[in-house]
Amino acid sequence: MDRPAPLTGAIRRVLIVDDSRLQLRILNAILTRWGFEVLQAVSGVEALRIAAVSEPDLILSDWMMPQMTGLELCRRFRALKREGYGYFILLTSKSEKGEVAEGLDAGADDFLTKPVNAEELRARINAGERVVSMERQLSEKNREVSEAFARLKEVHEAIDKDLRQARTIQQSLIPERVKEIGTSRVSLFLQPCGHVGGDLVGMFNPGHERLGLYSIDVSGHGITSAMVTARVAGYLSSKFPDQNIALEKRFDRFYAMRDPVETARLLNQRLAADPGVEEYLTMAYVAGDLRTGRMRMVQAGHSQPLLLRAGGEVEFIGTGGLPIGLVDAVDHEQHVVTMRKGDRLLLYSDGFTEAVLRNGEMLGEEGLVQLFRDSVKVGEGPDLLADLYWRLTAEMRAADQLDDDVSAALLEFDVL
């Protein structure tokens, strides 16, 4: 009887196991005529040794054998380490449901009753080919997925490394977290919600107790926003006053501070002129005279700065305004406030006020005022800002996961 073409050719090598040499010869003749490579074993022990070396695609094993039964052989065969799946058919005179279940539990795929009928054997092998073929296809897909996952892991690790470096670079945009100028103190705080973020706080001190203080929030999150903050940090550099658009050199001798509205106009002009840049930013910027306490401020769509007077009174400064870089030309309103001894001015991003609390509501301005007052009682300078952030996260619904960057710039006037 000729063997029909295999469905997939998945089964090529067959190991037959039987303590009857006559049965081995009969099965060997049938399988060889059908074109299989046939291996033979007269015991389970010998079959295991052959299977470990040759990895047959199919095992035909008698159930009842001395020393090691076909059932035990099946269990041990399944325990072997091999690359592909091996189909296992038990040859048996057993047909009771309990014994069949026992065979399946041991790992057998199919059963044939003895004496073996060639047509039935052919049908069982064809069925086995489908199973082995599907298993090998699945294994190949799993291998491809594993390789793809390994490549993605390498890419992710490279990106993660770059992002960690980007975070270090972004943190370097704030070279000073605290600075004492005369009798006043300036402190900065920045906590991105990811590796990098779109918030930026900074200060510069061009001399004579003058102060530039700003809080910026670039639209969006992540790498693009972080790149915009890096560019803006260069426009408001504390190290290179000649590149700082908030400063204007006078008489080749010193740098004077521009009006905040003029600084906002120049910054808007720079960002709006950048081709392909869709990001915009909100900003609160203060040009302060620390001798007189006179603070000139521009608010460009940013959260209203919070002024906490020494006596406990609270003022929110500003009326809103359009963000920077949103339209080509825009006029901003300038606000002037005079600070007195012991007053504290807080510039902050909406990561504070829009933080979602455990009750499902946002913190809001009133909630921020309360947290700020509580923090003032226990700390000052950078410790005050750290305590403010700690109190915020303690109230948040998901304290371990920020939905937005959180940043703040604090001016404590005449406190030293």
C-alpha cells in the first residue's frame, strides 16, 4: 500500500517500541514503505536513549512491556528536553475509559488497538502530522515573537538610557535650586511626571539685588516638550546674560532688565517663528527689585502666582493672558506688586492645582493655599517646597503616579 503525500511532511522520523520483534518487523515494513525513517527499540529504556539523541517526530509504543511500560515511557519522553514536539501513540488492547484517561494524563496523544490496522495507522499519523505541524508553526511564531521582544527590549533599554541622560540634562537646566540674594531667598522645585517633562523653573540675578524669576509649562509631555524647555532655558539663561532675552546691555557696562511684557513679546516672537514647532507654553515671569520689593510681572496663560503676606493674607496675581507661541503677535498685561518683609511669592505649574485628590476632585487654588500655609509653618526655602510636594502627593488619588509635571519657584522676601 502506497503512502499518500503527507499533509505537511512534519513527521519524518518514527521510533517504534515493542518487546515483540515480530511486531517491530511488521510496523517497520509498513512505515518504511510509506517513506518514513524508522528507528526501533525493544524496551522503554532503549527507546529513551534513542529519543534523547535522535528526537523522533513520532513514537509508536506498545503499552505492556517489561521493565518500563509504554505509559512510563511516555511520561519520561515528555520530560526530555527537545526543540520540537514529539507525537506519541500508544499501542494497546486497552479500551476502557479509565485506562485511556490514564494514557492521556501521561502525555499520550492518541491510541491504536492491536493488532494494528494499516489504514487506521495511516489516518492516525496524518492526524499527528497536523498537530505536529501546528505546534511547530506555533513554536516558530513564538520564536519570532521572542526575538522581536528581545530586539524591542534592546531598543527600549537604549531609549530608556537616552531618557535618563535627557533627564540629567534637563535637571542641569536648573543649576541652582536655592540662592540667597541680599536678605531674600529664591528656591526652585521640579518633578517631571516621566523621565523628562515640559515644566521649567528658573532664576537669574544680573546684579544689584535684581531678580528674574519664572515658571513655564510647555504644552504636552515627554521628549518634544522637554526639547522646547531646553530651548527656552537658553533664552532665559542665568549663565550667559548676553543670550538672555530678558536682559538688555546698557553702555557696554551692565545688563538692565527689560519690562516683563517686552520679554514675553520677544519670547513669543522666537517661538512663533520656529517652523514645524506646534508646542506653545504658559509662563509667569517676575522682574523684581529686591531692594524696594517692587515686582513687575507678566502672566501668559499660566497659573496665577500666589502671594502669601507675612500677616497671612493671600493674593492671586494676574488675569490670565494668552500663552507664548500660540499666535504670531500678542500683547500681555503687566502687573506690579510690592512685597514687604516676610512675604512669600509662589510661582507654580497647574500640576499642583489640577492634581486629582482621593475624593476625585482637583486640589484647586484654595487647596493649594491651605497646603502652602501648612508648609510655611514647618519649613523654609527648598525644604518648604519639598514639604509642599509631599503634602500634595499625600492627598492625591494616585500618589505614586503623577498625571502632570509639578514645578514651583518660591521667593521669600527679606527673610534673612
